[in-house]
Amino acid sequence: MKDKKIEKIIKKLKESSVGIAGLGGLGSNAAISLARAGIGRLVLVDFDKLEESNLTRQYYFMYQIGKNKVDALKENIEKINPEIKIEIINQKLLKGSMEEPFKDVDVVIEALDNAETKATFIEEILTKLPDKPIVAASGVAGYGHSDRITTKCLGKLYMCYDEEALSSDDDVLTAPRVAIMANWEANLALEIILGEDK
Amino acid sequence: MSIEVNGKKVDWVENETVTQLLKRMRYIFPLVVVKIDDKVVLKKDFSEVVVPDNSKVAVIHMISGG
């Protein structure tokens, strides 16, 4: 029975795709998890270059400092899973056309940093691609309090949410908590693709 | 004559829009979605949608970090 389940999951994931907006702490860690899980295709969008300060929580390496995050992450994913199809888009998401790179994926993951941009992005996906499931996160900063994190389902929007956490403008971003949220998002994406694990 | 906002019981105000309710509740975060009785209300409709009596309102806010 277990083998059958595994076979089914492998097949379904291989046929599926996830788009990730932002390749910082949330996006880079979520992408790596999805790659390990065997997702067939990833669309990765970011405009930033890797800085040394990013290494405290983002899935990159020292020697990659200065590289575009899209290129660095593609490189890292290919070391884990060379079969995955990766589309990289090295550009800033601009208000009015934020949904463009994600028209053709099964699930969108919001992994941006700024609250205003997060809100705008979610709004654009919900209005312009109303049938598209979107997974988002809010309340990433701080450490500890893992059990304050919950999932909120609001129609096609799935929020990984800690309403008591402070903004990253006023609190630290730490690797364990950011990675928990990132993997929470990736786990939700799997659940959306595969259906509830019964 | 009351509504529930994020699990908290508050007075219902006739003809109050989502925008007015958010102001009354002093929710100042950049908001993303408001759900009234399991129905999602988008930001662009906040100033038009009126909050009905006895409804359950969920307000999800976004804060920075990623």
C-alpha cells in the first residue's frame, strides 16, 4: 500500500509546477524542499543579487555572493535534483503585472519580504488569476513560538500565519523560524497539489 | 446586534463598510484579505461592502519578513 502511495505521489509531483515570488529566506528554502520532494517544474522569480548577510538564513553559499539569486538557486537545486525543469526570471515584480510569470503554474508561493509588496502581490494573483491557489506567509520574524504558526484558508489563499509576530523591521530574522515558515509554505503547496493526506 | 472580528465580539453598526470597520478596529497594517462569513472580500471592494449583523469577520494582515 505504501509503495502504491509513493508511486502515485512521485507521478503527480513530477507533472506539477510551482511558481515562487521572491528567493530570500522563504523562497530559497521552499524551492529546495520542493526540489527534494520531486516537483517537476519550478518558476523562480527574483531581481536581487546575493549578499553576505543573506547567508544567515537563505539557501546559498559563500562563493555565490554577488551572483543573481535566480542563477545561484538554480545551481543549488540542480546539485540536488538535476531532472527538475527550472525557469528563472531575473526581474522585479511590478505592480500591475505581478501575475505574469505565474499564469502557467499549478500553485503560487508568495515569498516576498516587504508587507506592502506581499499584500499587493496576493491581491493581484487573487483578482487576475482567480482559480490559482496561492500560498503566502506573514509573521516570519523572531525565534521560538513555532506553535503560534497556523494555516488560514481563505478561498484560494492559504496563509501561513503568526499574527503575534513582529515585523522584520523591528525584529530579527533567524534561520530556524524562516525555514519553518518556508517549509510550511512548501508543505501547503504539496497538500494543494496532492490533496489532503488521509 | 453584534459581530465577531477575529474572534472578538464587537458592536454591529448599521451600514458600516469594511473600510469603516477596519478604521474602528484600528487595524493599520497593510491588509490583504478580509473574510466575512467564509466569503473573501477583496481590498478594492472594502469601501463598498457593508458588514451584516451577526457576521463573522476575519482580518488577515501582512507584516514584513521573508
